[in-house]
Amino acid sequence: MIYRYFNFFLCLLLSIGAVIAPSSQNTHNHVDLWPKLRQNFRLVTAPSLERSTRQQIRWHQNHPDAITGMSENAKLYLGYVTQQTINQNLPTELALIPFIESNFNPYAQSSKGASGLWQIMPDLASASNLVINRHLDERRDIQKSTQAALAHLKYLHGRLDHRWDYAIAAYSAGEGRVRQAVKQAKRTKNSSWVDFLPAETRQYLPKLYAIKRIIKDPDKYGIQLPKISAEPQFSVNPITRSFAFDHLTEICGTDKDQLLKLNPSWKGHFINHEFSNVVVVPKQSAFSCHKKMTRIPLFNNRWAYHKVRQSDTLTRIAKLYRTSVESIVQYNGLTSHTIYPNTHLIIKIGDKNPPVVSNNPVLSEAVIASESSGPTQLQHVVQSGDTIESIAKHYTLKAEHIAYWNQLRYPYSLQAGKKLVLWRHTSPRVRYIKYQVRPGDTVFSIAKKHKISQKQLLSANKIANINMLKVNQVLTIRQP
């Protein structure tokens, strides 16, 4: 009898232990991402793209560090992006698009004005409710940009015969270009629709398919993939006020550079609660970070969250907290020394040195980079009698583009006073100056002085020989 009871309790204890003990998987805390990606690959390489795909694979075999470097960049983000494609029942090949677009760099910017992992243009950002202002650019936000890009890909898929190859190409070249290419291919024999795409886009699908094949069978191609966790590497914590990244680093005990890379939408030294009520933190420190942040006082011996009074000036506040005006200006992203009552300022007490975004100069420059290229945003306030067609004609735009940017549904009903976002692609204004050749000048010295190439200088002035310069000759020089 005692033996039977002993066996019963032993089995009970073992069963309880099985429930509460961590699995070997959790103990190791790493489930490899690559099998998860492979299991959900769905796309087939078209025969017409086979040759280009093999060429891209050979390039990676000759440059094995390229895919390793891209994968290192992807460690923080690829687990999340992959899980989103699976959650939305999409082919996981779509999770590889940031490899092509940005090398999985959320700070990547193109000369055409695209930004972020997914290289989202400002007009798509408007259509996706992504905020772009002097404080933040949500095209660089990992979660919001991923949701916007996947939604756009699904939209293109639905519009383009429910073919993912069309949708992916259209993500690069635009829906209109792909439609035109498909039509041209139908009118000709023995030509693929891809042949009628712009040169850059013709390689887009082969690049994607090449990376897919390498991930599917890296041993076959002699490329070693780094270990990447299948689990998202970050967690979202709520915040109830603005925080400097320096302060968050101290509170959470995390690496500042990693914190910046998890919150890449911010362009400066702080997270502005006016635009966001969350901060993204490393998953391993999320619980302790959240706990500490809920208990953090408005004032301690290192940081203050100062409420501006009517009589306050930056000089007075700086003196009160033994800091400098420049430090306050930078921590709070101020554009002038004017401050307003009842607003709050982040103050680092007893430190007069202006803050440094990062000790890594490349990362520091990427964080604060401003967009100097791309389309210009306009705002039109709807007047009585306006129609979407009349507005499109006035600004030389397409009505369907205006509808897309502003999420308008057909039939387009406009109310007077409504503000519409418009995007106009403008060519940068080219400036020229006149320069009079002086004694001792050479083509090389003039080109160097004005930061242009000798070829540009000779071409602009129709000079066939570098020895044909004459003193007092007037040259036309393009400003860089």
C-alpha cells in the first residue's frame, strides 16, 4: 500500500515538473530562423529568369561576405519581419525584400528620397499614415514600415493578376511600369515581360531568387549563414513622457547603439511623447526595463523633467540645473531658444557638454540625417467646388494618385476645408557660376577648387584639350 502511494506521488511530482520546467528549447533560448523561412517559401523562379538568377548566385559565391554581412544586419529585425509574413499568410520570400532594398539597414536612404528597411517613398508613407517630420521618420520604424510594405505588396498582388512576381517587380518599378511591360511582352514573341522593365528592376527578382536559393541550401553554394533567432529580438514598452536615449540607456542598462537601432525612426537624442507613447527595447531586458520605467521619478540626481513656467528662460533653467543652454536645446530638439509655459524639457543635471548621439560616427550621422532629395510635399485645402480631377489638373498630377495618398474611396467626395497631401517630383535646381581663368590656373586646379571632375569642366565649356586654357577666359562651372 505504501509503495502504491509512493508511486502515485512520484508520478504526480514528475508530471508537475514537466509542466513547470523550461523546455530544452527555451533553455537554449534560440530557435534558428532559416528553417522557418525555408518551410514557408512558395515562389517558383520563372524559366526566363533562370539564367539571371544563376548569375546572381555566382556573384554571391565570389563574394560570400556579402550575404554574411547582410544577415548580420538582419539579426535584430528578420525574425519579426518573417513572423509578420507568416501571420498574414504571405510567402516568406517577401521577408527577403529588405536584403535587396537596404541590406536590412533601417537608416538607408536613396537618392530618390526612399528611406528605411523597405525603402518607402514619401508618397507611400502618406498613404500608409507614416509620420515624417523633423523629429521622426516612421519609414525607418521597423514595425510600422513592415506593416506598410506588406500591405502595399498585398495591394499590388491584388491589382496585378494575383501574381507575386508582378507585385514584387511593381514594388521596385511601380504598378504602371509592370502593366506596361506585361502588355509589351504580349505583343511580341519570345520575350519575357521582365525584358521590358527598367534595367535596375530587371535584376530585382533574380537577386531575390538567388538569396532564396542560397538560404534554402547554403551548403550547395558554399556559403555559411550566421545563426539568427526565429523569435523577434525586441519588445515594445509603453512610456508616459518623453525620454532621452541617454536616460533610457541608464534606466534599462542596455547598449545605447542597440537602443537606437531598435528605435531608428527618431532623428535625434530623445523619444518625443507627443508623437509616440512607446519605446522598443531588447527582449531580454524588457521586463526589468518596464518595471524600472514605471518607478522612475520626474527628478533624480542626474535627470529632471522640468515643466516650463511663465518666467522661465533657457539661460535661467540651465543655471538652475548646472547645465548648458546647448545641452537643453539638443536633448529636446529645439529649433530656437523660445520656450512655452506648461511644456516639459528633458534636462541632464550637472553636465554642460552637448550630448553625442553615438560614439559610432557612422551611426550618429545616420540617426540625424535629413532628407535632401525626393518628392516635395504640398498641402491643398479643399475649396467649395473643388473636385479631385480639378485639383489633379491644377497641380499636374493624376487623380488616382491623390486618392491613394489621402486614402479616398471612389466616388471621391471632397468636403470644403479638408486638407489633402500632395507629392510633386521636382528636379533639383542646377546652379552655374562664371569663373575667369587666372595666371597659374590649370584644368586640374580649377576642377579641384570647385569640387567637380575635370571631365565635367571640359564638357561644360566645350574644351577639347586641357592645354587650351587661356588667362582671362570665362568658364561656366556647375555647382556640386
